[in-house]
Amino acid sequence: MEKQNKKRSIRPDGIAKVTGKMTYLTDLSFSNMLFGKILRSSYPHAKIISINTTKAAQFPGVKAVITFKDVPGLNRFGIVTPDQPVLCEDRVRYVGDAVAAVAAESEEIAEKALDLIEVVYEPLPIIDSPTKALEPNALKLHPDGNILHRREHIDGNVDEAFSQCAVIVEETYHVPRQMHAYMETEGGVIVPEDDGGITVYVGTQHGYKDRFQLSRILDMDEEKIRIVSSPIGGSFGGKDELNIQPYGALLALLTGRPVKIHQTRKESVISSIKRHPMKMTVKIGADETGKLLAFQEFIVADTGAYSTLGSAILDFAVEHAIGPYMIPNVEVKGVSVFTNNGVAGEFRGFGGNQVTFALEGQMDRLAEKLGIDPAEIRRRNIRKANDHGPLGHRIAETNGASDVLEAVAGKLKEKVIETKRYNEENKLKKRGIGIAVTMHGGGLGYGRLDPAGGRLSLTKEGKIELAFGFEEAGQGILSVIEIIACTMLGCSKDDLSIVIGDTAIVPSSGSTTASRGTSMVWHAINRMKSEFRQNMLEKAATITGIPHANLKLGEGGIFSEHEGQISASPVLSYRELAELIPEHDLVIIKTKFDFPTTPDKIDSGHFLYTFAGVMAQVEVDMLTGRVKVIDLDQAIAAGPVVNTLGYTGQIEGGGVMALGYTLMEEAAMDESRYLTENLDTYLIPSINDVPYKMNVEPIDDLVEGDPYGPRGVGEIGSVAVSPAIVKAIHDATGYWANRLPVSQEEILKYVMKEGHVIG
């Protein structure tokens, strides 16, 4: 019961958040603070002929106006490839490009100053699609051309295998640009310090990486840059890259005063990264029994104007293209293409959502063509516990794929009779059900720098302090740290002090991304616990005179144990222990290690995978084509559950985000300009669009001897939702969607064409 209560404990930051008492970094104010604004490009593609800031600089209340000439170091940023100008010199490549920035006594004055900056542009031809970008004579957006990255995976001989197939299905799938739509837009305060350094109070997913990037831009030692990065009002990958930090830092250093920048929703929409739009042409073949023989896919990703993590996302998409299935002959080729569209980058699922929509769509079409049950065709091809990964590399042994498939197959079977009965009784509304499965690699993959670490110590105040370089972006990492620490050390949450998200006081733990946080916390504390316990008990033994072997850590302090009987109260509280130890001798344990990777030299290949099975039921209005999701249940295999509430919340939240991706969300562009610049015209799911209850079934079994503990679940709940909903729509209406978001009009056209509308 105690263990279960810990798993369902209220998160440390929960009350402050739901009551509105939480202070986010965009809420901060400082004495003598200025307000910053960024001038973005007026064109998706143009030469900059001149920039005149004279009128803006002379406007009353304006304290600084900067252009590229004011960048002391590298005038570029990018988490992998620094190819995006901080402030454009001679060319803009998308409407979010920054040209100048100002700091003023108020936001209103700063906005007026932007209007006074005179920029003369010479418009250039717009490349608004990968097709145009790949034309032989296309204007080059970057010195090396319009291709960011190519990646392929080939195994066997697909041409020969297709010639032996009894059934072949070919289809082209299109998925949209999606907005992260976090509640807190990009912002914060940058404060100049007396030593010439700065403190950056801005939400980010990777404080140490931001510090590194800013050091290059500012030509400043990293040690003089402090990043305070938590709490964050949502990110989902969107704040993994620099956003307003360089501009606030430059203005703060120039003026010698704190500078606050908080983007409006419109400013955020124009400048922030989005999910990659992709076009995927897929050919899949099987024998008459449904055994897969060949798979071929060509992926074209629109990465927009700059790189950020576009190359890594394409690598991930290629790796996950065949998902949890064993296919002997595979050819997957992908290309990520520069355009003048908005920058596409990291987003929950990291390229897996796109290719899973295509893969599972093909599995359902193949099943229909062969007359095989959708669950059965998956069962006949699903990977086994000791099979290699999708790139032919060794991975941690797991039966997760089969486990989640069987779980949702059972749910599907339960719904069949109920759905059939509903459809017999209703003519104007029809229900359908569908399933999908997927696998998702955690961490950054082989060959990528993926360090982790942590610190476990006893403070002079008598608290057991856990310090990590992770950030709290709403995902619940504080609860994870609290529960794992209490479980492994035997202490209570009141004994703990958790420190995260501040480069001045925490060790580097790697990025708060790639579903790695929970896993890395578990590994770190597991590595440190024995030495920490040993040190604590040795010091307690010296003080109390009780043999070390007769002491143990507990809730509130050190307890004695004799002949199996544990003392009713601590013989020494943690505070008393800290007071009796010289400050220089307090217990401090540190660890550094890397995220587990495959032993095979497969670039970006992952090792620890999570698995999801989704069962969706929809109701389609046959007069309007409107789709209502009735059920959205998921089975997740991700190792032991650390925090039941957090685990469930992540899967449900990911499911809702994917529901929006499937049915309503598209950050559409026309001639490389956003058609929607605010949430009043960009639809995301509301409470009315979400099933009343979403069942989440954790499958926490690991194979015997597995040493890797819990896997992260921040992304897996969003990956396989789209194909399950699309299959359910087909089950209800007969309409196959190959494009997201699913068009209500196209459903209606199909229904009318097939004569399903009742007069």
C-alpha cells in the first residue's frame, strides 16, 4: 500500500500550478528592467538592401537597437548545425527571420520602435515546397544547396521480393505542419551581472546546450553564463532550440539592464519551430498468408529555412519506418529539404508519428485486401523478444510489441459487437473501431553525444539533495525524482530537496528530451545510492557508536536495527547528522554516464524502446462528415511505472495532442506565409473533442535480468493514435484517409458518392 501511495503522490509543483501561484520565468520582473522586441522579416525570401535604425534609436524611451553588426561572436545558432542567423545580414529566408531588436522602457515603446526601423528588401523567388526546392535549377537557399540531409536503410532485395508477393499495396501519405501550442509562449528575462556575465531566466529543454550556444554568439566564456530554465509552461520539443535568448542577452549586455522579452502568440507562431510536414510514398507486399516480404518507402520532409534538428528527425523516421515488424527486404530512403517555409524541428514523437501513420495505414489496407483480421496480420509479423531492431541492430530484449498488440486486440474484440449493434440502430451516425501499434526509441541514439549525470548529497540543513540538469516542462520530472529517491533510499519526500534547471548549481544531465528523463534519473540514483548510504551510515556509526551494520536509512533519519527489530524513531535525524558533521565533510556523491546505446555501429540506432498499442472508436456523422472520437485506449510497454498519475497523464496528454494532429490541426502556409497566426483560427482539441474516459493499460513487465529499469513515456502516447483513428473512420464509412488532418469534406464526398446518405 505504501508503494502504491508513493506512485499516486501529489506532484511537488502540482498545487502551485493548479492554484495559479506558480511563478514562471515569463512572470519575473527586476528593478530597472527594460522590455525587448524583435523585428521579423516582412518577406519569406528577400535580399536585405539596407537597415536604418536611426529613427528607432532616437525615439524617447528606446535604450538600444541592435542589428547583425552588434553580435560580437558567431552570428548563427542551431542545436546541431549553426546555420540560422541571430540577426540577418544580407538575406532573409522565412517570415520568422530576425532582422533587428530593440530594448525600451515599455513594451509599447519597443513596438513603436520596431515600426520606425527602415528595412529595404529586394524580394526573391519563393520556394514554398520541397518539390520546387529539388528542381535542378532551383535557387539555392544555402551554400550547399537545398538538401539538408539524406538517409537510407536497405536490407535484402526489395525488387526481387515484390515479384514474389501475392498482394502489394501502394499509397502516398501526407502529414501536416503542427504547432506545439504550449500555453506559455517563448520568453523570460536576461540579467547582466557585475562580473560581466549574464543570468538567463528563459524556459528551455537543455540549459547546458543553451549556455554553449550563447557563449559562441556572445564571445563569452560559458562559465559566465548562467541558465535558469525551469519551470516551463509547456514545450513538447518546441523550446529545445534557442528562441529569444540571444536577443535578450545582446540587449542586456549593451544596456547594462535586465531585459524581458515575452513573445505574443502571433510572434510565437511566426518564429517558432513546428512538426515536420512529410510526404511518404510506401509500397508493401506480402504472401497469401499475410507474411510481409517487402517494404519500400520514400520520405520527403520539409525542414523549412534552417536545420535545427531536421537531420536527426529524418534519421529517426527512417529507423522507425518499419516499426515493430520483421520484414526481410527493406528499402527506406529519406530526404530533408530546405524551403522558405517556417522552420520545422523537434516535436513530441520526433518523426515517428509521421512514418507510423504511413506504416499502420499500409498494414490495414493490406489486411483488407487479403481478408485477414487487422490484429492477426500484425500478429503474424510482429517482432519477438530477442529480434534485432529495425535497422538490424541489437537492442534491449523486450516482448513489448506482442504485449501491446494482444492488449489492444482484446479491446478491439470487446468493441465489435457493441459497434455493430449501434450501427444497426442508427442510420445517420456510424461508429467504427481501429487499432495500431508502434515502437519508439529513447535517447539520442548511437554515435550521438548523450551524456547523463546527477548529484546526491546531504546538505548542511539536513536535507537529502538530488540535483539534476533536467528541466520541469510540465512533464512531472520532479515527481519522478521524488518517488525514485524515496523508493531507493527509504526516506520520505519531506527529507528531500530537489534542485533542477540551473546551470550554476546542477550537474549536466543531458537534454530534457527524447523520452530520456525518467530513465536517466533511475540510472543515476541507482548508481549513487549504495555509496551514499554507505557514507551516511559510516558517519552515523561514528557519531552514535552503533555498529554500521546495525543502522539503516529511513523516513526522517537513521534508524537502528537489532535482531530484525527496527527502532521506533530515528537514533539520529538527518538534520542532527548534518549538524554534527563538519561542513567540508558532508556527503556528496556524483555520477556521470551515457544513455544506453546499441553495441552495433549503426548511426543513430536506438537501444531502449517503448511500445504502444492504440484502440480507437469513432462516431461519424453521415450528414456532415464530422468525426467524434468516442474511445481512445492505449496499452503501453515501458518497463516499471514510477508515477501512476504522471504516467497516465503523459499517455492521455499525448493521445489528445495526436487526436488534434489527426482531425483538426494544420499550421498551413500559402506562399510561405502562415494562414493562421493565432489560436483563434488554429484549432486544438477542447474538452468536447476528447473521450470522457481514456483507458491506459501499463504493461510493466521486463524480460528476466533486464537491468535498464523504467523507460520514458513522454512521446510514446502520441505516436500510434492517428492510424488507429483513421482505421476507425474507415471501419465506420469505408473511407480511407491518406492525408492529415482528415478532411470532413472528403469523408462527406465519399459517403455521398457511395450512397450512404439517407434522404
